[in-house]
Amino acid sequence: MDFKTTFLNNRHRELGAKMVPFVGWEMPLSYKTGTVAEHLACRRGAVVFDVSHLGTVRLAGKDSLEILQRSFTNDLAKINPGRAQYTHHLDVEGSVVDDIIVWWVSENRFDVMPNASNTSSVINSIGGQDVTADRSVLAVQGPKARIFLGRFFPEGARVPRFRVEELSYKGYDVLVAGTGYTGEDGIELAVPNEIALEIFDELLEVGVVPAGLGARDTLRLEAGLPLHGHELGRGITPFQANLGWAVSLTKGDFIGRDALVAESQRGIHRKLVGVKGKSRQPMRDGMDLIFKGEVVGKSTSGNYSPILEVGIAMCFAPVNQSLGDAVELHSGDRVIQGEICPLPFVAKVK
């Protein structure tokens, strides 16, 4: 199978990255220092992820706002041009087909950012132009992300959280948003491919650490952030995933609204919870969640937490499951002791 590659693929290889297939793309899993070191670099300093595999669907025109309001769950009327918003794309049954960030760039222009494998389905729903191949996206994340970026691109470093600005860097138009997927503060840069390598190298030169998919996953897991295909997908609604705040049932009709109204009236039958282990043994997805000897759910994501130094997992559990409940995760003969805990596991940016 042929995999797509990002514009920076050769640079990743030169840096010794371990390259792996991921939703049709070849992506860096980790670099020479390894996932745990990259994870800690993000929590304590700053890292850069090449997330150019994520889709960008550009929607422009006077009817763009109306199209997005009918297509997605959140209410863009809550924000205005120059802001970003997290939202969901549902099917008619209320399942989350994809979770999306919308960058409202200017009055009649939106850059819609679906997960890599869902770009075509989003285009089928809203129309627009697929500009994924025309740009690279660099996510600079961590408590020192703005300090490092500010050393060569101070205007970009000043873009506030969940704001979007069109800026110029060395004569090129660059989109900068205060967004990310790590639980840390950070900036995402959508840059023309012509200057992607230069900006990537500038980041490394000022002290930013390159990081791969491994650290991106452990970071988002500690932050309690959902992953498409795990905490979100067919049969999972926003309410079950604790993401009802990304739904507006009062803004008017949208795909899946009727199903969500019905669920809100009858109540959810399960909820997403955290499980914190008693040991360093990593948890994995697909493990049975055991409470008082009975299987009550399954884990959707799991790993070792470099910050907490124990195994952690997110699981769907009955709505009456309580914080502090002693539970076990089972997979074959493997048994991991833990307890129900609040999400996120590691709280950082508010």
C-alpha cells in the first residue's frame, strides 16, 4: 500500500524518526530520544508536531456560516471571525462521525479541520475546497511554546488561545491559531509548503523538540481528550463522551439533532470515565472494565502516564459508576488494578 507523506517527510527521516503508517499516511512515531522524553519535553518546555496529515477544507462565500450551522453541532454564533471552535459532525443517529476544529478566518471564510481519514466525508457534507496538500501544519505545544516561537516569529507567538489570525512571515501568508491537542498551551501554524521546512528548522534551532505520534497520543490521553475511533465514533454520542458542551440544541436544526434531543430527554446509558492504575503497568484499549466481579464496560484508550507514573485509561462505564470505585481492567490473563478517577488525568490549560 502506498502511503501519503507530509512535505516534511524527508526531514523527519534525517532526524532519525521512526516512521509508521497512520490512517493512510506515513508519519513519525518518535525520534531518537523516544516517546517518554518527547512527552516530558511538552509538559516542561515545548515540542513541535508535524500534523499536516490532518485535513483542511476551505469554505468561502456568503452562505458558508449557514452551511456549517446546519452541518455541525456547536453554535458558531457564540463566536465571531478571528476565533476557533471545537465541534462535531454527526450522523442522523447522533453518533460522532468526526470531531473538528473550525477556524473562522474572516467574515465569509472558514478553514474546517477534520481528522485525516474524514476529509472526503466532510467535503461531501459541506462542500468546499480541499487544500490539505497546499500547506503544512506545525503544532508548537508546551508551557514555553510561545517563548520559543517568539524568538523568531513574535507576532505568531502573541495569538491568544482559540484565536485565529492571518499573518505574514518573510512575505508568506501564514494562518496562526491558539489551538492544540495536548492539554498544554500552544500555537498551530498553517504555512505554505515553500516555507514549512524553514519554520520547522527555526523551531528546532531555538530549542523546540520534535515529537511524534506516540507522544501526541500519551499527551492527549493524560489531558482526557477524545480520539476519533476510540472515544468517538459510530454508536457514541457527544453526551456519552462528556462533550455536550460542544452541542447547541437551541441554535436550529443540524444533522443528528433529533437523535440528541431524544437522548437528552431519556438520559444516557453510559458515560466516559477515567481509570487510574495502582502500578506502572500500561493499560490498553479494548480491555474489559470489571466492577465487583462483573464486566461493566470497556477501555477505549490506555497507556502509561509519564507524569503520574502509573497506567491510565479512558473507559465507557454505567452512569452510576462513582469516583473512587475500585475496578480492574482485564485482557486475557492480564489483570490491572485501578480506580475510577476524574478526567483529565493531568489538568493544565484552562
